[in-house]
Amino acid sequence: MTTATGNSAARERIYPEVGAALLQARKECGMTQQQLADATGVSRITIQRIEQAHINPSFRSLEALAHGMGRKLTISFDPLDE
């Protein structure tokens, strides 16, 4: 029997660029993780785990985080560099 944690094919891909973008935006806003957590209802631990690329956030969480920083969430499908 194979578990989700033991099977690399079943493991979710983590996107570190999402965490890096959150960290940069939060710092530009001059907010601590705790201040952002208080403003959004997303726990400080969850924010920390997103920023450190330990988890992928839901779109709902990303939207709440963006609004908590007075920003809008933008998603784009840019062409690949050839």
C-alpha cells in the first residue's frame, strides 16, 4: 500500500513563487505576519507556511490576503518564453 506522503506522483507540487510574492507584498505593505493574520482571518501559521513554500494556498485564502493588504489578486496566463 502506498500513502500520499510516500508516493511522489501523488504529492502536490508546491509553488514557491506564490509564497515569495506574498512575502514581498506583505513587506511592501509594512505588515507583520500577525498583522496580516488579524486583518484577514488567515492564521499566522498558514501565512508563514505559504511564504516558506510548505503549502499551496487556496484562491479564497489568496484573495483574503490580498484584500487584507489593500491589494487585488491578479492571476495571469502569460506565454512561455521561447
